[in-house]
Amino acid sequence: MSVYTARAAWTANGPLAFMSSDDGDILFGDGRVRRLSSKPSLAAFTPDGRALVTVGGAEQDEMEPVDVWFLDGPDGPDGP
């Protein structure tokens, strides 16, 4: 796996790890894997580990989207 971005954070729900490669983005945590997108992006956890901010995943000639994934919602990383 060729990784563009790798980040990790310890949260109230345990450790989370984000990896992005040319195959897309994946968030690991709580024994689960969640695919975030099929395009590579850059990312960072907030200092408190409560959110993940991603930049990228756009088609060619489109503006790069900025997404925020709130990780401490009522259902944890798979919540709304």
C-alpha cells in the first residue's frame, strides 16, 4: 500500500488511525474499518481527537473538498 497520509489519535473511544493511498481513504478504529472515499486525500485529527479533517478526493479539474468527520458522536466513528 502506497500511503500519502497516515495519522493516528487516541480518543475517548480508543485509538483511531487514518490512512490514504492511491486506492482511497480508510479509517480504522474500535475493531472496525470504514472506507471514507475512493480518492486519496490529506488529513489530520484535531488535537483532542474528536474530529478528522480531510482535504482531497476531487475529480480532475474540480475544487478539492474539505470534509470534517466528527468521531465522538452518539454512535462513535460510524455515527451521523
